[in-house]
Amino acid sequence: MINKLILSLFLLCVYQSVTYAQQLRLEGVVTDSIKTPLEFANVIARPTTKNVSIAFSIADEKGRYKLLLKKNAGYKITVSYMGYTPYNFTIDSIAKNQIKNIILKSGSQQLDEVTIIYQTPVMVKEDTITYRTKAFVTGEERKLKEILKKLPGVEVDKKGLVTVLGKKVTKILVEGKDFFGGGTKLAVDNIPADAVKAVEVIDDYNKVGFLKGLTDSQEMAMNIKLKKDKKHFVFGDIIGGAGNEKHYLGQANLFYYAPKTNLSYIGNLNDIGYKAFTFKDYMQFQGGISKMLNSNKSLFRTSQSNFAEFFENPDYQSNTAKFSAINWRQTIHPKLDFTVYGLFSDNLTKTKEINNNQYLNNDVVYLTENRKNIQHNAKSYGMGKMALEYNPNSKESFEYNLFYKFSYLDFTENTQTFSTLNDNFVNQQKVADNLKIKQDFEWHKKLSKKHITSLALTYDYNKNQPHTQWFTNKPILQGLLPIIDADAYQINQFKTNKTHQFSGLFKHYWVVNNLNHIYISVGDQYLNQDFSTNDFQTLDNGLINNFSNANFGNKIHFRLNDFYIGIQYKFKRGKTTFKPGLFEHFYNWKSVQDMTNTQNKVILLPEINIKHEFKKSEKITLKYQLKTTFTDATKYANRFYLLNFNSLMKGNPDLENELAHSASLRYYKFSMYKDIILNSRLSFNKKITSIRNEYQLQGIDQYLVPVITSNPETNWNFNLNVRKGINDFYVKVKTNLSLADYQQNINENIINTQSIAQKYGVTLGSTFDKFPNIAIGFDKRVSNYTSNASKSKYTTNEPFAELSYDFLKGFILKADYRKTIFINDIETTATYEFANASLFYQKEDSPFGFEINATNLLDITNKRNSSFSSFLISENQIYVMPRIVVFKLSYKL
């Protein structure tokens, strides 16, 4: 029934587009007086006929443009290019396809005067694209997200990820300043549309202007410019909602903007599964390590305090969330900015999952387990960040950041496991406190036109103290844990992980000339870590059975230092830029536990980056580097400690570094004339030496120890994304292929393992102005796993559809539907369908809005997926939130 409805809606859209909106082409070439093509010239057609939309085009590298105009409609057409006098002409009624070439004359006015006389809707200048949104909006947009979706070459997905011409936007600015740490989701979901004047997109963005072109930044920033009357203004909205089964939603987005003072507040309270702050937002918010420091060629792979678990987004059976965030930016002096961010979140969740697990050993599937997990989580976390930016002049910049976060986890998991060897019920309870304090400082100085110096310093402190208890009526990890027989068993673990990490980098940029640069780096990374574990059994009489006599109980002090020097030479030949580099690292590490182990190593790491620019809208990039990675104290600890009720680990004090070849090839092409965006990437990683876990399996129980191995390990990954526009329609094709080939030691047998993951997707959608827009598509995922022991294949087929329709001056209808067909390796099929819908109404010029929103309309209870590892194939049944219908009332300030 639903599939027929989707097909009917799509055919209706096609019929309407053909019957009522038949389009004709107006195309040609824009040049100057000496016939030089004017790439990025704007061509805009404003209708003189009622109920007809604006048409817009940007000339390509050959000066070609193409407009799609409504048959028999009249238009006033303006062709513009910065520094040239705009050219205007009219078409009273277009009746057939036309070709019209345009010659623009150089403007006699100064550049600023030309800008005042006429502002192009889209201006492209070097690495910056400026969209003046007035040319693209209709006034019905509510949030920044709706505006961005109407800008040429800009896309926004459901998670708030923004891409421009196929490249991901990594930072959001408002009037040139970070908005809540620069994350895209908070900005696109909350900035009111009616406050936006223009959108700037800056590729290869660098906060320090005089470093642009030197640092090879991969950042793409989007700067939101506000209307004049919104620069001293309070704006935002307040939303309240109530639904079936007493579900509720409350949200406030409040903003005060002034040239020197910016205040923002976002608050959310709901039990419908809406997540106001995701892990991606968290990573953007905290900022991570300095961009300068992040570019060096050595990594410490540390466990530290795992805050990631507080932002994981599994499927919940229930979820109650509270979230508040505040941002204050103050310009204390024209040269000094002060910023404070703060946020707090509290979540109560319940999850349920049923797994069918196949354990592999040598050449057989020797055990099948059915496992049921029910989790109840209470998670709280808070974060704050203070930043000072001081720019005494255009040639010097200082920045200091202080970042603080804390979290608390109260976790309960009930696990039922059934297998031919054993069955058990385990209750796990865990409480954890996490603390992180990070400070970083950056200084940049332009000494002269040819010499620039930078210094970056970072200090990072992490403390993680989880306490875990396992309760069961049967002993666990028999033969591995020295458990004393009892009627009931209580196993405890206290674990502490404290880490101090310091990083410093001094870098000098020597601009020999426009075509040759030399960069010299001197840096140091220092890691100091204390890791301890205490595992024991609490007996019925209250006495303690400590496992320390069975080689449990870790107490390790670990230190790792990496001093490095490097040189990079960047030069350009024609349209190709080369940047080879060589870094020499001097490593020293020491672990102090039962014995002291000290080691030293010198490693030379080469690299090269090559970029060829066919034209501004087409380029190819090749990168290669030899990479090294060190692990931390948790892998060096030489005594046992529990990982879970069925797994324990013992570290290896003789571990060294991993070493790997890493290469990537990326090709990018964009053409507005042909309305096509193509983005592809091929990556390769081959480990020369790697740290892998060796497993001893006993039923479902696992004992693992990390070892250094020279066994081959290869990973390939290929991504392709293509978007092609065809009149009022578009086609999107995406492909992802991943291949992993490695060896694993299981029960002293070498298992050759290969996994191949394939993802394909195609979407056909419409971009009408006056009619319903629908997108239909099909996604397919195929997972193949092959080893000595087994060969498995899982397939997921997903047809889907999305509908969006603005109608009757104020109504907005949105709906989406996805059907999933999951096929396991024995051809058993599971099918489930998800559908969501919303209807919003707001009368023009009224501050009040009304919306009814429904999620999981078909009231599906669970979904299916699969996962692989070197010894385990798992088929998972995951339970989700029930159907929720909420009525919302909003008020716009």
C-alpha cells in the first residue's frame, strides 16, 4: 500500500512538471570584449510573469551558462561579473529554446562602487564563494538549514552535515566568529532563516589570515552574515510539545547579537529520542589538539577517559534527555576577543538487543550462542571552554584555550546467554567518573614577507575511574578466574587511568618565492600515564577473594617521549604542486611495573603530497606517508584484568610501535553548466608491523594478549559520490567498497581473514518550486567475510522515499519512508519498514507556528544488522522506540 502511494506521488510530480512547468533552455557563452571566457559570471532571470520562480546559473570555465525557463513566461535577465558592467535584457515570452552569447564590458567605476550598484547573487573569488541569499529564498524558510538547501552546490543531510560542491563544511562562523565551537548541527538547526543576509564558503580556511596558503588546511568554513537589523537584536524561538503516551518536548533557542557582544542559549528537554548534541558536535566543540600539532607525523593511540560512550547514538527503546548550552563572546578590545562556552547534558536510556553469535576456531564453526542484552544507562556530562584571541596587529596572533569536561555514568546491563556448552545470567553494574582538562596556546608571527614563525603548546590531563561489578548465579571465565564456589557470585573491578600529555611544536615557514616554500619543524610529544586495576570476588560472608595471587592486579607507570625534526619543500610547476617531506623521530619509552623496561628507537618517516589542478573546479590529489603509532599503558600492563564477563586481557611489556604505508588518491570535479558534482577517493593502508590481539577461546570466553606481528595486513577503501541535475530533477549515485585482508592468531592457529564490504546507492529526486518534491532511491549493502573457518554473506536492500511540499501559504508537509530487507548467510529474510511525517503551519507575519510530528508511524519494534570479527560472526536484532506522535506549538521572537 505504501509502495503504491510513493509511486503515485512521484508520478504526480512528474505529470505536474510536464503539464504545468514545461521548461525551455536559454544558453550561451559569457566573455569579455577580447573573447576571454568569464568563469563564474552570474546569470539570473527574474520573472515578469506571476507565479514563476527565479532561474539562476553560473558560467563554467568556458564561459558557458544555461537557464531553464518556464514556457511562455516573461523574464528580465541580468548577467554580471565583478569589475564589469552588468548586462540586462528582457524576454517578453519565451516560446522555444534560445542561444544568446553575452559580452561584458569592463566597469569604469571602482570595485567598491560596482558592488554598490549591483551585487551578484553568487560571487566566486579565489577560495571563497559568497551567496547573497535574497536571490534564492521565498520567505517560507524557518531555519538556516532550509536556506542552505536552496543554494547552488550546497547540500544538508538529516544529521546536519553540510557539503558545498561535494566537500564537507568543517566549521560554522557567524560574522567571522565561531558559533558554539564551529559545529554545523547546532547552527543549521537553530539559526533563524530571517536573520541571514549572506553565506560565505571559505575553502582551505585558516583562522590566521597570513598562514593561508602555507598550512595546506583541509578545513572548509561557512560564515553566516546577518542582516543589519539582526546585529543588535534578540531572536530565536521557543517550542513546546505533547504527544501520545505522555511524551513531551520542550526547546528554547535564544540569541542576542551585537557587534561586540554575542549571547546564545540552546535548551532541550524531551523523551522522544531527539538528540540535541551528537558525538560529531562534541568533537567539533572540544576542538581536539591544535591543528598545527595534529599535522605532525606521530600519534599516541591512548585509551584515556573514553568520553565517546556518552555520545554514542544507538537505537533506544526509551530515551529521556536534558540539554543546555550557552555561549558568550565578548570583544573586550578591537584586538582582543574573549569567548566562553558551556553545556550540560543528562540522559536516561534503555536499549535491548538480541544476538545470534557464531564463534570460529581453525576450520569449523564450533559454537553458536544466543545472547540477550538489556541496558539501562544514566549519563551526565558537562563541558566548558574559555578562549582568548589577541591580534595586536595584522602580522601577529595569539590564542589561548582552556577546556574542561566531566562526566558520570551509572550503567546496568542484564545479559542472558545460551549455548550448547553453557547458559548464564549476568548482571553488570558500572559507575564511572571522568575528568579532562586541556590547555593549548598558539603564537604566529609574520617576521617579513618571506619568513613566518609559529609555536603551539598543548597540555592535556585525563582521569578515568570506573568501578564495575558482575553478579551471577554461575561462575564466569572458568579456568581463567580463581573464583571460590558460592551460591551467588559477585566480581568487582576498580580501575584507574591517569594521563598527562604535553605537545609542543615550533615551525618556521620560508617563502623563497611564489613557487617555492620551505618549512622546518621541531617538536616534542610527551606522555606520562599511570594505570592500575584491582579485580576480586566478594564472598557471601563479606570476605574478599583477591585475584592478585593469580597474576591479577596491575600497577604500571608508563612514559613515552617523541622528539622530532622535519623539513618540507613545497614547489609548483605549472598546474601541479609538490610537497615532499622528511621527519626524523627519536622515541624513548619506559614502563615501570614488576620490572623496568626502557627502550629507544629512531624512525625516519618520509611523505609526499601532490596536487594537480586541471582548473578551479577540477583537481586531483595524491598523498603518501609512512606512519608510526604507539599504544599506551593499558596494552603494556603485564598482569590480567577483566574486560567483560566473558573476556579478560593481559598486556605485553615488550610492545613497540606500529609502522604502516598510507596512501590516498582523490579526484574532484564540479560543473554548474553540466550540473554535476563528482567526488571520489581511493585509499590504501599496509601495515609493516602491527599490534594485534592473540586470542585463546574457551566456549564464549576469551583471553587476549597484544603482540607485535609482521604478518601482512592490508586495507583498501574506495568512495564515489556523483550528483547530476537534469532540469527539475537530480540523480545521486554513491558507492563505497572496503577490503580488509589480515591474519589472526586464535588458539595458536593462524586464521587468514578477508572481509569485503560493499555499499551502493542511487537517488532520484525533484527540485520544484511550486509542486511537491519527492526523492526515491535504493541502497544496497553486501558484507562478505571469509576465513579458514567460515564463509558468510549478509545483504541489506533498502528502497526509500522522501516527500517535501510547501503549499497554501504557510503549510509545510514532510514525510520519509524506508523499507529494509535483511538477508543472512542462510538466505533467511527479515523485513521491516520505518516511516515518519510532519505537518507544519505558520501564518505569514505571525510569531506562532503549529506542527504535528509522527515518528515510526508503522510502530516497528526492532531492526536487524550483522557484524564480523576475526573469530565471531554476529547477527543482531535491535529494538527501537515505538510510534510517537507529538503536537508542537512554537513562538518566534
